[in-house]
Amino acid sequence: MSTPRFAVSALTLAVLNTLPAAALAQDTPQQNQVLVSASRIAPDRASVAGFSEQSLLQTPASVSVLTSQQMVDRDIRSTTDAARYDASISDAYNAVGYAEQFSIRGFKLDNGSSYRKDGIAISADTQIPLENKERLEVLKGLSGLQAGVAAPGGIVNYVTKRPTKGNVRSVILEERERGTLYGAVDLGGRFEDSRFGYRVNVAAERLRSYIKGADGNRKFASAAFDWQISPRALLEIDADYQKKSQISATGFQLLGGTTLPNIPADTMLSGQPWAQPVQTTSSNLGVRFEYLLANDWRASVNMNQHQFKRDDYTAFPYGCGAENLYPGYCSNGDYDVYDYKSLGEKKSPFGAQALLQGKFATGALRHELSTGASFHKDSEKWGDYQYDYAGTSNIYHPVIVPNVPGSSAPVVEHRRTYERSLFVQDIVGLNAQFKLHAGARYAQIKREELVDSAPNAKTDQGFWLPNVALVYSPLANVSLYGSVSQGLQYGGIAPKGSSNEKRALDANKSKQLELGAKADITPGLSASATLFQIRQGLEYVNEVNTFVRNGVQQHRGLELALQGQATRDLVVGVTATALNTRQSGTGRDDIDGKRVTDVAAFKSSVYADYAVAAVKGLKLNANWQYSGKKAFDVTNSVMVPGYHVVNLGASYATRIAGTATTFRAHLDNAFDKFYWRDVTPDLGGYLMPGASRTFRVSAQFDL
């Protein structure tokens, strides 16, 4: 199952052997508008909140950006690693060895619509690789105009690395104390015919989790090419492939249905000898064509085909038959073990967008117009899963239970989704201080489901999604804005065990009000403050065990951020989010007025990186995360304590035999704090512990 220790070294040696030949590529200047230069340490632009790259200062939305250089500096290998630096993002059934799942502003993201690659929706049912990503952009709040269907919390956009103007030759090797080994190679530049460029990323990883036995491996490869057909025409093509195999680690339920377990963070519940790793493969094929019609007008077409396949095996812990607790574990720590198999699950989302953009004036008004059309379709296939009782184990004293023979049913198509949209946005410069952002998207969505081999739950509706914002810039480096927007999300799918299991609710609109202030304090340091309110229908399993939408879920919050180069030697990143969440309108006294589950009232994350002047090349860094308490269930009968976590690190840059080399060391959870990082309501409610103290070292070689 595991990748041998020598795999990373072999990968590195193989690539290093190719470097002399690759170095023959010429570094010929090209058109500035189509070439990618080195990443900025302090990003000041993003594309996630509009239809092209926009200045963050002038964008009337809350946006955070993490560049590839920042990801390298902080040894970020996954979106889970990245999320620790943004207080608006939280785990949401983010189980080790399974799909990474998150919430933003307290709303769980939809794995089918909230994650984007270069603006096109992809499936997030496995770890999304970062090796070939130039930026990780997060739009917080509604994205109806920008993205159409997406959860109200926001969207995460992964921007693909593109060919560079100069040569890129970079190798990274890493080892973690529990035996995780990682190696990655990044190559880029121009061919002899400089109209053609390339970018290649390869990675291999042997996974040794902080949870005992949740081990596996991951392999990844990608390539991106561009062709400057003419000074006005550019064609970009990219492809990637990832295969991951890892034993998944499930969470814990309450003892006796009321008490938090007291166990070590590395406790493995699903570690039966017959348990097999969850195996996933995913791939993307992207194409983008851009044509410069005139100096201020350009047209583009962007499309992506994503493929996802999963074989899901789990020795799944759920309930206590002896005390008739479903969900919940027995008071003495016993729990029922089920043999879960779901083999051959497939998703194949395809998305395309055509866009026309230009600038013009009508009298004293200046216009920046974006208009276009988009299309999205997806097919979801699976076979009815096997979920059979296998025996009883105990969280303190594990018991081996027998394997249950059998498998899941043959794979058939169960759900089809189509989304067709037309959209337009005009950014109108009213005068030197005011800009009006006005736009709307018309989304026609169609969803067909097959449950028990019978057509049902069909949706075929059209929705208008307006977005209006006013930006006021009293100074060149300060902007204030207010916005009103609407969003659209597919209805939730009834969970396992409910009376309408697997059935989806109708699509649901959400509404948002937002006020914000942004300032570029210095060219490298920015600050922002955002007030918002989001309202949508509340979805939950009611008292007769039916999944319904009833009442309102309201989130009001304040986000604060300070990012960038504070002094010549100090880089800082500070984010804080205060959230007031309330459920209302259900007619149930045990739910109305209560907090939304798995949402802290206050979260913060502070990061600092200090260059030690006395030792050239040495930097010290630290990250402090805080999260307040969370509600375990919709009735708030159990509250899970808050926590503090401190991460420490250092890096040293030097040259070895003429090669730029950077050594890095990090100590995660330096004080070995036990905490519940994820308090998901999914599948009856599960608690997932955060990682215990972990030491890791890495080396980067740039040739």
C-alpha cells in the first residue's frame, strides 16, 4: 500500500538527470499579457471575485489569497494545511484519509460546486493537489454572480501554474517524524521556439498519519503548455492526474449520547485487519483560448473536464446496540462496527465559459463590461453500498471483529446535473472616488435523480441572481464598499438513516448584505474589515426522522485581516472572525434561537515570519490558532470546548555548490495540545481530534 522510501529519492534523481537537457531551453521575452512571472510574496490581485484578475483593494468582496511561494515557505501540502491561516475557514467532516471538506462563514461548502479550478467547478471528493497551483483564492460569502450554483459560505478557486518567462528548476524533499516522505519537482520555461512554453509538476508521497494505521500513499503528475499563436491569440492547455490510497480514520461519537470521549489523538477506530484503504483517482483536462480583439477588448473561452473515481472501504463505527443509541457510543466506550463498501463511485463534471470583456465610455462615465455564458454538467454514478453489522469494539480496548463477505451493487447513474447561465456585469466609474458594480446571472438548473431505480426529485428551474455594490475610494490606498447579493445552492441530500435517504431537496436561494473597508497601509501591507449577514433556509433531520428544509439559518459576522510585509524583516498574517449564528422559524423550542452546529463564535489565526538580521538567510516563524467552543448538535445540548494551537518553524537559505538551497523545519502543535478540530453534524454527529505534536523538515533546491 505504501510508497517505498526510495521512491522520493528515485523521483528526484530522475528529474535531476533531465536538467542539463532542459537547461538548453532559451529564455526569450514574450508578450507581457500572456506570460507568468514569479509569485508575489504579498498578493494584491485575484480572479475569484470577478471575471478576470482584479485589484483586491478595489474588489467589493472579502477575498483571501495564498500564493505558491507562501505555500512553499510554510510547507503547505494540502488545503487542510492552508486553512489554518484563515479564520473564516473551518473543517467540516474533514476526515483523515477521506475527502477534505470545509466551511466558510459557518456554511459547509458543497463538494460539487464550491471548489473551482481556474473558475470551473470540479469535484472535491478527494484531496485537491497543490503542486501545480499558482494561487489558492477564497471568496467569502455569496458567489451567485461569479459562479452560479455554490454554497453560501463562498468558493475556493485553484489557479493553475502556467509556463514562465524564465526557467524554473525546483526540487523539494520532506520528511515528517512519523515516517511521511514527500518529494516534488517543478519545471518550467520556454522551448527553443519561444512561442511555446511548458510547466511540469510531479510529486510522490508516502503518508504516515498522526492517527495510528491511517497510512497510505499519493502520486501526482501535471503538465501545462501555452502557444502564442499570434500577438493577439493565446492557447493554453493543462492536464493533471492524481492517485491516492489511504486508510480513512473516522471520528468519535458521544459516550452514552451525552459525554465527550477522553482518548489520545492518535486513536484509530476503523483499524480492523480487514479494513482496506480508500482509493481515489482524479484528473483534469483544461483548455483556454484568448483573443485580443482590440486594445480594450478581449474574448476568451475556458473549459475543463474533471474525472473522479473512488473505491470506498471503511470499518465504520456507529451507534451502540447494547444501549439502543443511534447515534452515540456506549457509556463504557463500546461501539458497533459496520463493514462499509462502496466501489466504483464516479463523477465527471464538465464546465465551459465564454467571456467578452471590454472598456468604453459614455459621456463622463467609464465602463468595464464583462458578459458571457457558462455551461456545467455532471454525472454521478455509484452502486448501492454494503453496510453490514460486523461486531462490537471499544475505543479504549479495540476488538477484532470478523469481516463481512460481499460488496456493493453494480454501478449505475443516479444523478445528472445541468446548469446553463447567462451573465453580465458593468463596473461603472461614476467619478474619481465612486465605482458602481452592477451585475446579474440567470441560471437555468436541471437536476434528475434516480432513487430505487425510479425517476424522482426532478428540478428544472430558472433563477435570477443579482449583485450590486458601490465602492468609495476617499484616498488612493483606501476603499469602502457596500453590497447586496443573492446566491443559489442545490438542496441538501438526505443523509443515511433518514426516512428519505439519498433524496435531494429543491434548490434554495440565499441573501447577503455586506459592508467592508480595505486599505493598503504600505505597498506590501494591507488591512481589511468586513461586516456581513447571510440568510438561507435551514436543513435538518426533523423529529420524525425526515430530512427537511424548514425555518431560517442566519449568520452575522465580522472579519478582520492584516497581511503582508510589516517591516523590512517581518511578515505578518492576522485574521479573525466573529460569528453570530442562529436557527429560527422551525416552530421547535429546542432548535429556535440556538447556535448552528460546528461553528465557533470567534476564531483567529496569527502568523509571523521574522528575518534574523544577525544570521543572513535565517528566518523564524510562528502560527497561533484559536477557536471558541462549538455546538455539537442542533439543540445545543452538548458544547465542545475551544482550543489554542501554536505552530513553530524556521528556515535557512544558502547556496550549496552554486545551487540555491533552503532548509525548513516546523513543529506543529508545539505544546502537544489535545483538541477537537472538527465537530461535524454529518451522519449523526462525529468528533475528530486535531493532530498531536509533529516535527517535519524539508529541503528545497532551485537550480
